[in-house]
Amino acid sequence: MGGFILVPIVIVGLFILFASFFTVKQQTAAIVERFGKFLSIRHSGLQLKIPVIDKIAGRINLKIQQLDVIVETKTKDDVFVRLKISVQFQVLEQKVYDAFYKLENPHDQITSYVFDVVRAEVPKMKLDDVFERKDDVAIAVKAELNEAMSTYGYDIIKTLVTDIDPDIQVKAAMNRINAAEREKVAAEFEAEAERIKIVAKARAEAESKRLQGQGIADQRREIARGLEESVDVLNNVGINSQEASALIVVTQHYDTLQSIGEETNTNLILMPNSPQAGSEMLNNMIASFVASNQIGEEMKKKNLEKGIVHKKKPKRETPPRPEEGEDLNY
């Protein structure tokens, strides 16, 4: 009979023994109450309490936690935008009592302050300024939260504006503006490239025309020298300058006819092209030379009668070439 009584006592003893011990994890604090009144704060490790009399009222996480809050508000230029604010916070180890007993729901409290600060700061800015000065918004939120939450034993480690999401129509308009701006820049570069091509082409054409003109000038200069030499040769055989010039023109006429005849697919037409054209050209030129000489002689007579005398510049005489053995030293 005594054995049956001993078994329940042992079981109750073991239950009381195991209920007297509890463990607390690292970076965690346990709140122990006795008859509903705060008794102590227990930290990581194996802890002891009186069963039935003492109980664990709750546990506080001492790690750094993050709370993401999405706030929708309006900017100064009347654009609705959604901001995602990430708040990193931690319960101070020396203020676990305040964190547990003074604040029922810390997440709701932090969210309320974030909404209040963001909706006070963002309406002062234009949409572009919100993107550029998002750090200012984060600093304002952190300052307000630190001031408010330090009373409850919470330390605000960092606040970040992790996302700025304007209305979908506003984003589409911003994308169109950006695309139009880039197309404008691309068009300016293309126009500049086209201008450079035109300038380079014009310079090349100008240089080509200059060289072509120089070549034509050199060609005509050589032709003139050749004609001068031909006239000198004809003068040496007793043909005067007028007859020599007419003869050269006629010769060139027949040379041109010969060149045209050598080409089978030419579109060149020489006018006049009759067989008598050469002789007629020669007679006309001789007649024009004779008429010009007569006019010149009459003008000289009239000038002499009026007392007008044209002085001719003396021609430089070419010194005689020395013969062999002749000494020109005086």
C-alpha cells in the first residue's frame, strides 16, 4: 500500500523539479513574474524559478529586427507615390522592462510614427526631389522614431527608403519624357555627323575643283607656249604672224576632226563640219587680220594728225654669241 502512495509523490516531485528549471536563448530576455507581479529579468542560460508561484510572463528578442512600412502619400506637384520604409530597431538590454510593460504592440507604434513623418516630409518635395533626397526622408524618420521609441526601450538602428513607386501613369509619362530626351540627343548627334560629312565633302570638292582648275591652267599655259613656238618656227620660214595664226587654227580644226573620227561612240558634234569649213575658216581669219591691220593703220594716221604719239618700249637686244676664239673682254 505504501508503494502505491510513493509513486505519485515521486511523479509530483519530478514534475516540480523539472518545472523549477528553464532555459533562455542567446540574445533573448525572459520576464519572470510572481503572482502576476514583476520579479526579475533572466538572460541566456539555465535559470531557476519556483514552480506554480513564479511564471515566465514573456520573452523579449534582443536581436536587430526589421520592419517594412509602405506609405502612400502625395508630392508637392500632386503626384501620388508609394514609399517603402525599412526600419531596423533593437530592444536595449538595460531597458527590457520598459519594452515589455510600457508598449503593447511596438510594430504598430513604429508604423504610426513612420506614416506621420513621411506624410509630413514628402508633400514638401516634388517627385524628382523625392528620388534625389530620399536620404533626407530616411533621416527625418530615424530622428522622430529615436525620440519617440527611446522612452519604450527601443533603439532605432537605421531607417532606409528602399523603394519609391509612383503611379503607373506617371511612370509611363516619365519613361516617355526620358525616351524623347534621348531621341533628341541622338538626333543632335546624327545632325552633327551629317554636317561634318557635308563639310568634308564640300572641302573635298573645293580641293578637287582647285586642282582641276590648276591643271586646266597648266594645260592652257603649255598650249600657249606650243603655239608661240609654232609661230616662231613659221616666222623663220617667211610666214608672218597673222598667216601663222590662221594656219595653226586650221591645223587644230583638222586635228579635232581626226580625234572625233577615231572615237566610234562619241556624242561630240563639231560645228561647222562641212568639207569647205577649213578653207572658209582660213579665208575668214586672213580677211579679219587684213581688216584689223587697215583699221590700225588708219588709227595711227589720225593720231599723227592730232599729234598723239605712242612711244614704244625699246626692245632688249640679244648680245651676239661669241665665236670660237673671240674674246669679249674689253
